[in-house]
Amino acid sequence: MIQEENLDIRTITMGISLLDCCDSDIQKACGRIYEKITRRAERLVRTGEEIEREFDGKGYGAFKPAVGEAVVEMFRPIREETERILADKAYLESVYRAGAEKAGYVANKTLRKVYKKVGFVAR
């Protein structure tokens, strides 16, 4: 099915849940899976055949930088958001403080339970 429809291999790794495709009728289940994957695959930029045509005969030296650029571009939004968050020192400090407060609460609750079980007097 994948080869016939030229689905990009990224379709397989896009984290598609197929739980909602289950059916006691195998043909219906296969149809639902096919529809879901092809619906998601429509948004892919290139198919394997297009990539093969573009780099046919060029060798790995031409392909490697193109893959690198594609990976950099794919992760650009994550990198930009990370940079924005790291630049916001007040926000980071608020996150640190909230985490420390929650950790302290959980630790104290656990310690009280341990003291009670062991028979120590709570502080």
C-alpha cells in the first residue's frame, strides 16, 4: 500500500494513533487506517520519488546538506520558542519557584507519613 501510493516514510513516524480505526470487519479497519494515513500524508511536502528524482546521480555529498537543512527547518519553531523562553528570566524564575514549592509540599507530605509510620514526633 505504501509503495503504491508513494507515501513518504515520515507518515510512519508521525505518531499517528490507529486506535480509532479498530473494527471487527478487517476491510473496514484497513480502509480507516488507509484513509487516516493518506489524510495525514497529504500535508507532507515531498514524496520519496520526488526526492529520488532530485538527487538521482548526485551522490551522498549533495543529499546530506539538504537533509541537514530540512532537519534544521523542521526544528526551527522549537528552537525559536526555546530561545524565547530562555531569554525571559522572570518567567524561568517563576517556573523554578513554582516547581520548588510543589516539590517541598510533596516532600513534607511524604515525610509526615513516614514519621507517623515510624512513630517519630512530627516537626
